[in-house]
Amino acid sequence: MDSIVVTGYGIKVPGALSKEEFRSILQKGTCTQSVLEGKGKKGASIIAGVIDDDFISMRERNYRKYPRSTRLALAATNDAVKMANLSYDPQRVGVIIGTSAGAILEIEEYSNVGLNLKKFPIHGVSLVDTHTLSATVSEHIGARGPTFTLTTGCTSSIDTMLLGKQLLRSGQIDACIVGGTDAPLGQWSINGFSKIRSLAFNTSIHQTGVPFSEDHHGLVLSEGAGICILEREEDAKNQNKTIYGHVRKVISRNEGKPMLKFDESGQEMLSVYKDTVKDYLPCYVNSQALGIETNDRIEAFVHQETFQSDVPITSIKGMIGHSFAAIGAIQLISALISIEHGFIPPTIKTRGKGFEELPIVLETKYQPVKVVSITTHGNSGNNACLLVTK
């Protein structure tokens, strides 16, 4: 089958709006999270990942009425398209973007006038139409190919790569813009994760969102967008493009569990991961671990069952937080940067208490990187893994 490669990408995360800034964060192990005052229960503070840019004006156009998550995706897409020097027939360019929270910020903003026709915004219907996201990205860059929006939760952006690979291999398109975006820092999301006891309140930045640690509690909600350009290897080589990585395998499955439930044994995730990696031995695992004990225990179980202590494992969540549907693409971009520059990013904040059996990378490790596996999973039992090679 045709090998599918990444020829460009764009990244928007807390503290980094470019490849160079993101590389610096990853190499230095910098935490870019912030304190949000008064957002938690009874006015408590929470820790969150905030991007300090509104992305209102792009390509001489005002996007003020568009959801923040869409604007993040547009900004990341601009960078990815430029990096890949994308120049195919518009009808041969696909767009597949994932999101979880969608336009939740804007829906909250207008919820008090939702039943008042006079005050209801003219663009209100588009705010609740999640497909506005990918359709806007297509229109923004002039693409006319198949366009889809995936809402499979925290696995969404990895799922976009699975579908993008199939469209490229079928010959329907010549390039596919894939990835994810989320801006979940509204009260709805915060209240929801507070209700299921997944957030910590009135704590310091370094005491929550700590991967692989039984001494800490809670995840860090974060804004973010990651967009990649996928092409067939032969086409990329014919155009003398830089190839940043080969997307060798993507596997995605659902466990068939009730809402808010998932397989706590880790067996379902183990099956997905082993089918993804097969005979490859990764240089390291870019893990989904985010500071929720059950989640991180599953990651540890899968790693031990597959590699014992032979393969290093790391998580970038301590630096930038967890950006829902965008996180898989962001992890992939992190892996592409480490492949290009020869280092494994560290897992910060933690000393691995309770996870001593795991070969966690606690300091930046400089070495050649040729193969990286990526894990993601989310509410209601979605599991998706990806293998990328040099």
C-alpha cells in the first residue's frame, strides 16, 4: 500500500504558537499552564492551559463571529499549509478535523438569549452545527474535497488520521488536512469535570495535571489545536517535499461501554496498542497519561504488558495540559519534532511515585529517534493509537 507521510503541520498550544516555540518547550520541559481564578466550585481557582491570542484577523479577514476552537484550527492550518507548500487541485484536497467541546464557549455566551428570537445571534445556528469547524477550514484555504468533522472525544484527531489515510489510499484525494482543536475553558466543561471529580482546586501549577503520580490528583484542561498535512509518499517525493514522518499504522476502537464508563482493566486498550505496534519497537511511547490515576494505570499496564522496561515512556501533559480532541495531533507533532531533532521530551512535575516499574523519561534524553508510538483514549471507551516513523 502507499506509504502516507506528514509534509507539514501547525501547532497552537499554551506558550507556543509555532514549531520553534513548541520545540523549546519540549526540550526544556517547560510548564506553560496558568491559574484561573474563580472558575472552580465555590469560586475556587483551577489550573488550565490558556493560549494568549484571539486569532480574530487572518488572511485579511475578520473571524470574530466564529467559535474560538474554529479560529485555533484556522491559525494552525495556515501554518501547516505553508509548511507543506500545498498546491493540489482544490477538489483533491480533503479536510478532516476533530473536536470534542466544539463551540461550547460561544453556546454558553448566548445561552441566556437562546429563547429570545429578537436577541438571538444570526450566526447562532452555526454555533451548534459542529461541522461548521471543518467546513470553515475548507473554505478558508480554498479546498473543495471531502470534508468531515469527527467528534469522537479525546481520540478525535488520531481518528482523523485513520480516515485521512484511507481517503488517500483510495485515490479520492491527493492531500488531507487532519487534526483537532478544542477550546474547553468554559464553565460547562469546568463544572462537568468538577462533578466527576477530575479537577483539583486552589492548588499550585505543579501540584495537579501530574502524569504518573499517585501523590497528585486531577487533569489540567487546556486549549489547543494541532493540524497535519498528509500526502502519499510518492507524490511528496515527486514534488521534492520534506517528509517529517511516516504514519505507519493507526488503530481506533470503541469498547461499547455506557456513558462515562470505560474498561478499567486496560485489556481493550492493550489490544488496540498491540495491533498498532505489531513488530515495531518504538524508541519511546508518547503517552496519553494526564494525571488521572485510573487512566495512568491503564497506560502503565499496557506498557508493562507490551515492553516490560525495555522502552522509555513519556507524557507532555505536564507541560501543556490536556486539550481534548486536539491532543492526539499535538502528541504526533511532538513526536515529529523529537524525530527531527533527536530527543525524547521529559515527563515533568512527577517523580513517578507509585509507578516505579515504568521507565519514565524524567529529563530530556538526547538520542536518535526513529519510531514513536502514541496513545489516546477518552470517555465512553474510545481507544486510538498511532505509530509514526522517521
